[in-house]
Amino acid sequence: MQYDYLIVGAGLYGATFARRMTDAGKRCLVIERHGHIAGNAYTQDIAGIDVHVYGAHIFHTSSERVWSFVNRFGKLNSYVHSPMANYCGELYNLPFNMNTFHRMWGVVTPQQAKEKIESQLAGAGTQEPANLEEQAIRLVGRDLYEKLVSGYTQKQWGRPCAELPAFIIRRLPVRFTYDNNYFNDTHQGIPTAGYTALVQRMLEGVEVRLNTDYLANRAALSALAQRTVYTGSIDAFFDNRFGHLAYRSLRFETETLDCANAQGCAVMNYTDLETPYTRVIEHKHFNPGNQPRTVVTREYPLEWQPGAEAFYPVNDEKNQSLYERYRMLAAAESGVVFGGRLGEYRYYDMDRVVLSALEAADRELGL
């Protein structure tokens, strides 16, 4: 065998694992079915602007280990994520905070905002929210739910909010201060040279083969290494033995505009059902510059079909039950480590992907 590890996928998980093991003296081969590294964090220069090809990616973390690790490979700027929501031309600050509450109800103090939300919960009962709709109303009241949550979420997931699990909305920040910073983490930023350059530096000294489909040539590729790290879809690894897990996919429309500033912020969410896309990304605001033009991307959610890119696992009860069957197969699979968003069928922020890969490497090294 030529390598200690065959790593399937050159995204953040695969690159982090490869770097950690290479630093420990292990021989790694990274293969990637796409023609580029960095996975969904892949960035590309268009009109002098670093474009997030697969949607907005903001690195944020409270893990000192993760922050220290990532900063070895590139400088991160001081970008603070402060998206806006557009409901039929009405603009609201995100995350939900006092600016949002003032725009919606005219309240000016935290107590007034809390009283307004409480007044909209009358008759809701005290039982645990059974779905996303009940959870969202419990968090921010019915007015904000109907204008800023319901339509956006239905577009994003392709299902009414009453049919979605409550835990999806628990990630939504709600605060009673005039603070538009979406994240509460200690560290936040965007690589100044782009995610592609950052991942490229992670992979320095590691052999990488692009346009290489592991599942199409599994036996020959696996024979190259003692162990395999697999970051693709777990159901595809097992030839969809129990059926396909459900995912949501995305379609992107990217356009270069002959103006210096199109919308004034990096991300504008469109929360009404009539607008077919969920958000518009204006990439230059991630790394502000003086380019005379700008690049925007409209993001359209899609129901996933076999062969399409899988972006978000649909972690409802049915799919979680199906995943557990695949997870049991994975646990019994000798010589293979399953990791990442698709390998573990869970939504991961980027810092959690990095930390998960570092911890998996620690286990391999017996630490």
C-alpha cells in the first residue's frame, strides 16, 4: 500500500484531516470528484471579487483550537455577519434583535419587546413545541414568524413549517439588544485570499487528485491505502441499500453588474413566498474593495434528486430513522472513517467540520 490514508473529498473535513495526519508523519492521498478543492466553500475570482460559488460561507467559532488551526493557513478579516431581511419591500435587521422588534412594532425597550411577544403567545400553551412553526412563534411571536420566518423557511425546505422539526429553528439567534451581529462566537471572519487559497495551503505537501470518483472505482482506490476517510453521502457509500436519504439542493444564478454597490450588504434574505429565491449575496461585501463592478448571486432552493448536489440533510424523523440504519452499517465497516456533513448526515457549521476532523485524527493517532 502506498498511503496510510485515502481521503475521499477535498473539502474542509478532508483537508483538515489530511493536514493533521501529514503533520503526524502519515502518508495521505486526497481524491475529489469535482475539478476543484475546498468543497462547498470553494471561491473563485470574478471581476476582481472573491465569489463564494456555492453560497455564503462565514467562518465563526468559539473554539480556540479551531481558530488557531485555521489561522495557520491564511489571514481572516474582521467581517461581521449582519444580514437583512426583505419582506415585500419592508427591510428588517437579522438576527432578530431590538432593531427588528422596533421596525415591526415600534417598541424601544427590551421589556416592551418581550411583552409584545408574550401577548402573541396567549393560548399557545406550555407544552414542548411539536414543530418549527410552534417553535418560531414561541421565540419571536406570530407577526415576525409570518413575515420573516414562514415563507423563507418553506422555500428553503420545500415543506410547510408545521411539517418541519422544531430543532431547525433553534439555531436562530434572538436577542434583546440593538446588536446586528448574527453570531455570538468569539471569533468571526472571512479569509482575505478566499477559502480556496486557504484550503490549498492546508493541502501543501499532500497529493491531491481531482476529477476522481471514489464510488466509480472503489476497489482500486481503497487498495492504495491502509484506511479510508469518506466524506461523501453515507447512503451512496452503501449503494443506497435502504433507499435514498433526503437532502435539499440549491441552484445559483450569478451575475456581474456595472455598479459598485447593488444592495449595501453581503446577504439579503427574501422572506415572502412570491420571490422564488431565498437570498441574494453580494460578494464584495465579504472582503470590501474598490472594484468598479459588483457580483451578485441569487440562491434558489431545490428538492434534491439523485445526481444533484446534496447541500442540506433533511433531518426529520423519517430520515433520521433511515440514517440510523446506515450509521450501524458504517460502524461495522472495517478500515473506513465516515465524516463531514454528508458522511454523518447532519448540518455542520464550518468550525464544527474542522473540529470534527481534528478529533477524528486524534482518535486515529490514539490521542
